[in-house]
Amino acid sequence: MKEMSSSMPIQHFTHIHPLTKVDGYGWFTCNGCNTYGFGTTYRCVSCDYDLHDHCATCPPTLFSFMHPQHELQRVFRGPEGQQNRRMCDICDESIEGLYYHCEPCGFDIHPLCTRLPQHVRHVPHPAHYLELSHSGASNTCVVCRGRIQSWRYKCGPCRVDVHMECVTSSASRGPATQQICYYIYQGQGQQLSPSMGRRTFAILMTLTVGVVCNLISGGLVG
Ligand SMILES: [Zn+2]
Ligand SMILES: [Zn+2]
Ligand SMILES: [Zn+2]
Ligand SMILES: [Zn+2]
Ligand SMILES: [Zn+2]
Ligand SMILES: [Zn+2]
């Protein structure tokens, strides 16, 4: 089911004109958080301005299990305010534009990264859910054998650590799905302008892979 446009335009504080929700749009770069998007966008056609569904609707403050000590404040910083390069504490990629911040701790996080689930099912480790945590049992990913620097999904009792992007969350994820995800990650992504956000985007794609692959087979690839 595809609707091109729905609901009333919204007025968002990051843009002077009203934005209209468009479903099934395809690839875009979010002008709020400057990372990739696919599918639903809040769009100003005359300015070619897009916002993620999430960036258009995320609240001014929120609590996250990733930083339980304090409430996080939503911040929007234009290019003029970016003398210091900020990195997301969760995905280690740079932050521009819209993000969440904890002032006392200097904690920064992409709006999209606040959507990462606390617990995921990892198919090769069916006994337990893995939990998103800052430190783990080891610094080696059991899937790719690569080094893990900071946040990872882990099973503490079994000493299992997995990169966020290496989690295999869907049992139905066969070779065809992997190919599509590879396509997202390596191919199509490179045609988009920002160099950051790819990691978060890939993680969220992985975790919601069924939805996205349906979108792609219905609209983009084929
Ligand atoms: Zn965004
Ligand atoms: Zn506009
Ligand atoms: Zn991030
Ligand atoms: Zn804090
Ligand atoms: Zn890995
Ligand atoms: Zn376990």
C-alpha cells in the first residue's frame, strides 16, 4: 500500500515553510540530523528540504536508557554554530544539526540513535536477548571478529559481544536479504552526500530489515 501524501502539513522549528508528510519517497538526506533516510519524509518541495519521520516528530526532551542519569535536551545547531565537531556517543559518527544533548555530562546522541532498541534477538544466540551496553565481556565481535570500541549488543552471562550492525535479528534473513542490505550499505549509500550517519542507518536497517526490504522491492530495486 502506497500513499504519496497524507495528513496536514506541519510547521517544524527547523524550517520556515510547512512540511508535508510523504510516504514511499525513496532515498533522501535528512536536513535535520544530516544522516540518511529512506521511505517516509516530511518534505518542503520548493526547498528540497526533508526531515526523517522521527526528526519531524521527536520531542524537545526525552529520557533514554542509554543515559539514564539525566533528561536529554533536543538541540538544533545550524552550520554557523559548529566550530566544534561533535560525535555521537553511541555510534561514534559525527553529529550536525539536530541532536540530543546532556549539558552536565557532554553526552550527545543522534535522534535516530535514540531509537535503537535496548534488547534485540540475535539469531545465532537464541537462548538470551542481547542488551545494548557501553562495555562488554570482550572487545571482539563474535560475528565479524572485528574490534569493538564502545557500544555493542552483549549477553553478559555468556560473554557474547556483537557490533550493533552485526546483529542478525530476523530468522528469515537469508542470502537475498543480505544482498539487499549490502546494497543499502555499500552501493546506494555512496551516492548520497553526507559521509556520516551510514553506520546508524545500517543498524536501523538491519533491525527493521523486513519492513525496509518490502519498501525496496516495492519501490526502488525492483
Ligand atoms: Zn533526521
Ligand atoms: Zn521550504
Ligand atoms: Zn549516533
Ligand atoms: Zn547526563
Ligand atoms: Zn561485527
Ligand atoms: Zn547468552
